[in-house]
Amino acid sequence: MRFVPPMAIALLTISTLATASPAQYIVHFPAETHARVARSVPDASFLALARTGGLRPIRTLASGGEVVELRTEEAAALARQPGVTVEEDLLLAPHTIVDSLWKRQWYMHDARVGVDAQVAWKYTRGAGAVVAMLDTGITPHPEFDGQLLPGYDFVSNVDTARDGDGRDADPTDPGNWSEPGDCGFAEARRSTWHGTHMAGLVVARAGNRAGIVGLAPEAKLIPVRVLGRCGGRASDLADAIVWASGGHVPGVPPVSRRADVINVSMGTSGPCVSSLRQAIEDARARGSVVVTSAGNDQKNVNTNTPANCPGVISVAALGRDGGMAWYSNFGQQVTLSAPGGNLLAVGMDNILSTWDTGKRGHERSVFGYRGGTSAAAPLVSALVALMRSADPDIGVDEVTAQLVDNARPIPGRCPKGCGAGLMDAGATVDAVVEDRARRH
């Protein structure tokens, strides 16, 4: 008399109950012996009987149990057998974004003009990469907890610095407010907290439920202060680029880690001065990518520096509709475009990021809307961080080539030149991963 496992009998019985669509389960038998004998007996075995009944076997788990396909009624009846455990083979998914303001970050996920962040995150969120943010400095914010590396204040003029001295190791932004008549403005202006806003777009922490998430939330950021009251000097910017890329600046201790990418969201009308040209060339030679904003002057980018310097990745801005933003500079020297917002009365059509409530000095960490090519550039810098995380050996020129080759068509109008198209984080990181796999 041939042995027929009890499980097979149960399956033959319950197979007639099936009505619903099958689902995948993990079945644990009362003893390993049953499963082993069932798999060893031909034709009249557990598997043979199962194939003619309701159970459809898939495979045996290394950790114990059988992966099978069952209908709901079959699973319920099988679970009633003595010693049998039936568990749903749960379908897992990547952790969804739980930051409370994610829905307002249209520039990350909008089907038309978003940068496709979640596709890129299948591979990396920037771990191991470093971004240097050359700007007004940074203010304390919960989104930056654990995200920052030691920075530096390169503002050399004491009056402009507004922190009581010139260059020092504290990149904190004391505020760049102005009184009436200062900086060429007729009216008083509040502090912009520009560097804080830019930094959040890159490294704001993911999953802390506090607010937003940056495009490279596992990368690290070096805050570098080069702008103070009324702006900053090209000479200070040039030194900061050298330092952030791992070069030597007299009187300044070396950077703790060379930046993979240096973000420069600033500019002015004029040619690329030789000091900036040389600093950028040297930074590239050391392996640092330099990303600049194209400018908000509605002019050809070749009139704005450092966006017109050789070797930089120059970023124009798109509005909420996917066309070139009304304020953005344009032209053949634009490398590619990224969301920059509308800069109109509707704040939600601008770019949401980290901010501060203080009109002068730091008061309270919040989130606010800003826009411009200044906001577009950090999204590209964050993408470069993802690329360097996925492939630490990718070269500076190859970074530019991948950004250009994998940009997607501008979804709106851009008659004056928006570069290769809209940055596509998903497609670009995917291409970098594939290229690295081919090399190895």
C-alpha cells in the first residue's frame, strides 16, 4: 500500500471548494517528514495530487515551508488541518515617502515636469556622495540633523560678513537683510536664507515625517558661505571652489572630504573672470563637478557668470507648466533644465524647501516656497550626487554626458534654448548603473 500524505488528501478535498482567484501562500507542514516524503513519491505524491487539485506548488523555501498558489477557500480549509500553518505570501513594496509635505513637492514627482525621483531611488539615495553648497551659509534646521559635514565661511570682508570677523570655520548664515538704500535697494529687505533653502533640496532627511525630502537624502552636504550682505565677491567664490574640490587655500584648513559636486546658485552680468575659470578648471581636474544656475535675467546665459564659464553644468528653470520659466536665462550654453517654479503670487507653484521665519537673524526653522534658476541648480547637483553614489568612478565629463543624453524633452515651450531638456533622475541613474555593470 502506497503512502499518501495527509496533506494531499486535504488538498483533494478542498479543491472542490475553490471559487475565488488564486493567491500566493506559504504553507508550513506539521513535520518536515511530510513535505520530504511528498516530494519523493512519484505520480501519487503530494505534488502530483496537488497539481490535479487546488494547490499549485511554486517552490520550497530554504528557511522552511512551501510556496504555493491557492484560492481563498482552499487556504482556509488547509489551515484547519492539524499542525498546518498557512500564511499569505505578502507582497512587499519600497517604503513610500511619509514626509508630510511630499505632495507639495511637485518638482520631485509630477508626471509632466517632475524629476522622477522615486525611480532613481530604486538604486540609491545618495549614500557616500558629498555635495558642497556655496551660498549664504546655512541655518539650524531639523532636516539637516546628521546631514552636514564641516563647512567654512569664505566671506573675507568683515562688513559684508556681518558675523564680526572675516573668514572662519563657521558657515552659519547670520542673515543678509538690508536697510533702505543698502545694496542698491530703495526699501528694506528681509534675509533670504537662500543657502538653507538650496540645501534642503539636496539633503533634507527622508522619512522623518517632519516636512520635505531632498533628492539625495543620504548624501552629505558641506555648507560653504560665500555670500553675505549685498552678495559676495568672485575672489571669495574662486577660493571656495578650490577648497571644496580638495585644493589648497592659504590660511584655510583642508576640506574633510572632496565634494563630488559643487553647487553655485548665484551670478552676475559679465564675462567669466580668469580666477573663476581657473578655479573651475582645477576643481574638474580633481574630480568635482561644478553646477551653476543660469540666472534670472531673461537674457542669454552667455552674459551671466559663472554660468558662462567653461566646464560648468549650467541649469535653466522650467515653470509649473513645463515650459521655460518667464524669468530664466536661456541659450546655447545652457546644459539642461530643471523645475524652478513660476515666481508668481501662487506660492505652491514654486519650490518648497527648508527656510527660516527670521526677518533678520535666525528665529524658527520652517518650510517656505522660493523659485528661480537658483532652485533648479540644486536638483541637478543632487542628481549628480546620486550618480556618484551609484558609480563613484564616473568621470566629470561622463557626468555631463549622462545628464545630457538622458534628459527628456521639455514638456512645454522653450523657443530660446533650454539645453538638452528636462533633467530625468530616474533615466540618468538607470543609465549610470547599466554602464557600470558593463564595465565590471
